[in-house]
Amino acid sequence: MSRLLFLLFFALGGRGLANKVKVTSYNIRLDTKSDREFRDWSKRRAGVVDFLKAGGFSVIGLQEALHNQLEDVRKGLPDFEQLGVGRSDGKKGGEYSPILFDPGVWRVDLEEQGTFWLSDTPEKAGSKSWGNQVVRICTWARLIGRNGKAIYIFNTHFDHQSQPSREKSAELILQRIKARKHGGDPVILMGDFNATTKNPAIQTFLNSDLLIDHGDADQKLTFNHWKAGMKKGLRIDHIFTSPSIQKAKFEVMADGDPPHSDHHPVVLTTGD
């Protein structure tokens, strides 16, 4: 890609994303022996990779990705780089909430990236608080475009049972957004929040003046119960942005019949 085309499609402006940037958040469903037939990871991994390859994304956030699944995705997207660690031990154990990015578009600010745990001790690997029985994490990074303009990406997976955990997790992530070193850089927050736009945890984000939702009133369910097709309803997978990113299109995408995960991926395209 020429420098001129890069600037046309991917450049970042001073107040936000000036032109077109396309990101996706996708809970790919962990690889588990209880999933059989078309739900088995060996049967659906090609479909997941094909979706990610065909989408034209420069940033990808995944949830429920085990290390072997990440290896499969990386084989399918060999040019992408990955950030993030397993939630169980801060290494390769347990589910990741990784960020993958195209190094032809972005480079990572090595001083502004990492993973923190959604707990009272966010720097302690494997920690959990707030009533959740499952360890939860958020992976984040500052990505810099070729023209030097940057954006922060936060990718997370909230608890599926504990409402106090979801609310405390939202508060912690907002604290981290406020504390980012380069406060003028815009933010994209994505993930499986196990909470609809009416949930108090999500309202914490949307009432903060730091994040906005680009979805419209004609919402589609993202948790699909392994059934193909789109159905109306409140989504639990979201991509939020800083208010400075004013022009953006949010979509819930169907990814196959049968689907390749029990969640539909969500996509945000910024700019005109």
C-alpha cells in the first residue's frame, strides 16, 4: 500500500479518527470438548479465520480465545501481531482477550500496553474480586499510525454472572481510560460485556462523557445460541468510542450457517 493510500484510508486526525479505520470484536467461543459436531473448534476455526481475513480489519479484539486457538488464528493471519496474555497466569494459561493489529498500519507503543485483571488487585495475574467466580481481564494498547497519530484500544470480557463484578469492572476501565498517559488520544473500547445497553454497567460508560455508542435503535442480538441469522434484541457485545470519533458505523455481522461461534461478531467502521 502506498503512503498516499495509507493516509487516505487509515490516518488519524488530531481530534479523533479522521478517516476510515475498521475494527471488530469477536467472541470466538473457547475450544472445549463439550462442543461437538459443527460446534467443535476443529470444524469452525476455518470459518472464524476466513471472516477475520475477509473483513479488512486493521484491529481485531477476540474473547474466549485459548492459546491453541490464538495459534490457529495467527497462522491464518500471519502478518498480524498480537498483544495479550492468558487470564489464569498472565502467560499462556486460560482465556485471552487479545488485541491483534496490522503492523502495516500500526505500531504499538511499548510503554503503553498490557493486561490488567478486573479485580481489586488489577496487576496480580489470576486475581478476581467482586463476586465473580471466573477470572476476568482487559488487554489494552496504544497503537500509533504511520503519521504519528495514535489511538488507545481496550478489549475486555466481563463476567457472565456477577452484576457487582460488571459494574466494578466498568468503573476500573473508566479509571484506566482517564489515567492514560496521552489523554488527548481517542479510545476504542470493545468486548463481550455480558450486559446490554440498559445494564447499569454499560450505563456507567455511556454516562461518563468519555464513551459513546454508535449503534442505532434497530439493535440485533449478538449472543446467537448457535443459531444462524439475525434477530432483533439488545446486544451484549459492544464497541464504544471517544466522543471525538463522531462518524462511525456499527454493525452486528452474521458469520455463517451454521455460525462459527455462539456470538455474532460486531464491527465498527469509522469515517465516511
